[in-house]
Amino acid sequence: MKKFINTMIVTAAIVIGSTGADARNGVEIEHLGTNNTLVRVTADGGKYLILPVQESNDEATVNIIVDGKLDRTISVCLAKSKVDYTVPLNLEKYAGKNVVLNITTTQSRSSVREAKDDACWNNILVSDTFDTSNREKFRPAYHHTPLYGWMNDPNGMFYKDGVWHLAFQWNPYGSRWQNLSWGQSTSRDLIHWETQPDAIIQPDGLGMIFSGSSAIDKTNSAGFGEDAVVAMYTSAAASQIQSLAWSNDGGYTYNVYAGNPVLTLESEARDPNMFWNLDTKEWILILAHALDHEMLIFTSPDMKKWTLQSSFGKGLGAQDGVWECPDLFELAVDGTDEKKWVLLCNLNPGGIFGGSATQYFIGDFDGKTFTPDLDRNGRVPTKWLDYGKDHYATVSFSDAPDSRRTVIGWMSNWQYAPEVPTMQYRSANTLPREMGIFRDSDGQLYVSSKPSPEIDAIRDRIFKSVSNVNVGKNERKYAIPEICEILMTIDPAKSDSVNISLSNDAGEHVDMTYNVEAGRLSFDRRESGIVDFSQDFPAVTATPTHSADGKINLRIFIDRSSIEVFEADGRFVMTNLVFPNTPYSSLSLSAYGGKAKISNLKIYTINVQ
């Protein structure tokens, strides 16, 4: 697992011209007016300029001037009355140069004297280290999170030389959506993630770095080198255009292509997802035509020149929000020789329970056009990959081993992502999942989603094991550890419903209810803990169980701020955030309308070392 006690220590010589004013903490501060301040870095050495942040404050515009020229501009909520946390500006690449920050704030001030009292000016400093020790009670123990800063969509995911590379939308200068770049973490087991220290692709003259994908160019079709890792992403400023970057060191550092952009349109389009088509020997690109609620399909011989072949989606599926973050891949249908294509389409808003969610379509793809399957009524059905509130921007790793289709999602919802009760970091990723296709009793094909096999390795010891137990309206209660995995088989027998409750001593609880007749499992988090930060957070979600005989087999993963409920074979999954004031400590089981049987109940502790 990533180490939260992870202090980065590197030194670099920084030479700054001095105006003769008193220097404090390695900086020299000159207030030019009520809303404008210069900060000169004066320390002889020091890797980081530590910037104090106040979450509720307005953003300041920070122009970073290096040797008299504008290097880049960032936005930071500089502290006014208190310091919530700090973020680092890496000075290492400016070694031997003059660095000045020209800062403009938006807060009204009556005088320069009042502006001088802002908390940021006494707390800004140059340091050789930046302390990333975890200070958040809700930071997950076994889900990927950034060490600090804001994170949303996973991006540019690929597997190479035994390493899984997970890039993500990242703001390293605060826990709000801003300054978007590609952060990156790497893993050899999909469990323990090592955070790479700096953004691998940073905003430039074409704009912020929005979502995209990466692929290994095994034939050097783009001319960047054999086996180069090529990233395609959306450059977002006044318009959204598509750009390339490439890596020759396995994806740890990237070079931005000088010929960017490589694809432009007259309307808003983003989140390019590309892959090599083995049948046609060309690159395929799926691009979200966001406001038109459709996906565009392009082909290219070299990733640089793209030809529009078709579009898909107008009037189909959920249409209430913008379409984003597409993915297209082929899967085998369980138990058959048949193969079908799956098109993932993330949208926001318009999710089945409000806000953002991932829908999908199953069909055929001939290299140019995606043709969706129809239901028995001759319509294109709307299907959902996850029936929770907190599963979005799901995309897959390219070049995964053993022909696996491994995906990961953003574990939050745009309705309240900026308001969740954390500050040092915001947002986590779902557990990695393996995609498949199964045919249900209604004759329809559905995508299955189950935890990647690597997740089994975090099981530690059996905390509780029960072979068979009958439950009725009188609850059976079992203690559970703070973080755990719970397995159970539910045979409803003659009962109408079966209830699974997770609770703590403060009376906070999550209730999962299996409605046997409806064939649905619901998840109620309205009294789960801290819920008042957004009117959209207290909610009930529900999933079809796809059970032929009424029995369901569950795998429930509990972390410090999330619960993921899987059917053991992946026939359904619900992902929901929770923020209990104290960890859930009890599992209660009950049934109504008759007795139910719970078998193979196992509660595992989790080993995150």
C-alpha cells in the first residue's frame, strides 16, 4: 500500500535576485496593492515552496515568473484567516534561476495593511521536504488515493513490464477541481500503489490536461520509437482539442508532441480512448461528443491523422447529461464461443440515482461502426455498470496480461465530490475489477464486474466463520473489524425480505435489504454517518440481482469511507461512499415474512501492509 508517512527529501540550489528587503522562511514578500503581491524565492537550496491553503477561500491566480519570463499559471486558495493544509510547488527544475510569484487575489481589501494580515504570508516557506503523513480519518486503507490534492477521472491506464500504470486527473495545488494535469501511481499487484512525485503531463499553452488514454505502440507507427507509450488526451482551454505525448522510459516521463493538436472539431469533444485493431491493423479512437450525447469513432494509421468513420448514441441510452470517458472492447460471452463488443459511456448528470454514472451498450463492431444489440421489444436497452452512487469515469487498462479486461473507476459523484469531508486529499478509486459478459434468464446479455483476482491477497485471517444460520425478525448480530471483507450466501427460503445492517455504537447504520419478489438488493445510507454536506448524499440505491433461484452470493468490501457490494460472480455491484463518525462495528442479519438461511458467512480482516 502507498505509505502515508512519506516525506519527500531532495535538495536543489535555487538562486534568486534580492531586492534587499528582509527575507523570511526563504521568501521575500512585497505587497503591491490590496490584491497584488510578489513573492520572491530567496533560499539558497530547497526543493519545495510550501503554499498554505484555506479550503473556503477564493482562488488566487499565481503567475510563476522564471528569469523574467512567465513559466506557468496556477490557481491556489491561499489561506486568509487559517491554514487548512499546505501544498508543494516543486522548485527543483528552477535550480540556478530567479523565481518570482506574481499573485493576484480576488478578496476585497480596505488597505494594503489589511492584505498583509492574510495567514498565507506568514506561513509560506521554502523547504527541503513536504510532509505527506496522512491526517485524514476517512482516507481508505486499501483503495488508491492521491497523497494530496484533488483527483477525479482515471486516465492513461496501461500495463507494461509487470507494472500497472494508473494516471488520473489531478490538481496538486488543492482539493478542488482546478489546474488539471495527469498524476500517476504505479503498482505490481493492483493493491499497493506507489505515487510518482510530479505530474507526468502538465498544463501548457493549449490548456489544462483533461482525460484520455495510453497505448503501447509496438510497431512504431507514430514514429516515437518501438514500444513507446503514447498518450492521447484532451487539451482544454477556450476549446477542447486532442493532443499527444509519448514516453520512451515505460511511461514514467512524457514528451509532448510538437505538432499538437492532432484532432480538432467545431464542437466540444473530449476524453479520447484509442486502441490497436488487430483485424484492420490500424488505430481506433472513441471520442466523446459530449454535448451531442454521442460517441465518435475514428481510425488512423499513425495516431496523428484521424479519419471520422461513424457516430453512435444520439437518442439512445441515458441522455440527460453530457457523455464522457468512453471505452470500447471485446469480451467473450460466458460459457460460449461467442464474442461481443462493449461500449462504456460515462455520463453526468443523468445517472440512475442522480449525478454521474456509467452506462454501457453491448453489440458488434466491424472496425468502423458500433451496432448495438436490441431487446425483445426491438429497442436499445439502457444498462448500468454499477448500481451505486459513487462509480464514474470507468475505463480499462490497455495491454493487460492474459487478455484480461481490467477496469477501475472514480469513487465519487459530481453532485457532491468537492464537498465530501476530507481536505488533504479528495477522492479515491474503486477496487480494480474484471469485466465479463453473461446471459441472464431474460435472454439479455449483461456485463459482469467482479474484483480482480489480486484483491484476494489482502485477505488476512478469518475474524468470524458461520456455516449455516436461520434468521428471522429477531436480529443475529456479529462483531466486525473496521476494514474487512464479508462473504455470505443468502437463501431467502420462505421469507419476503432479508436485511443486512452495518452499524456502530453511535447509532449510525447502513441497511441493505434483499426484496425477494422484486429480485432487488437496496442500499440505504441515509443514516450512515456524516451526510449533511450535500442534499444529494443521503440516498437509497438498488440493483437487480439477476438470480435464477432466489439465492444470492455476496462479497462486501468495507473500507474507512466506502462499501462495495459484489455478487460473487460479478452479476451486480453497488459502490457507495459512507462517512461514519466511528467505524462500523456490528453486522446484523434479519428476515421478514418467514425464515431465511445464511450460509458460508465469513468475515475476513484486511492486511494492507
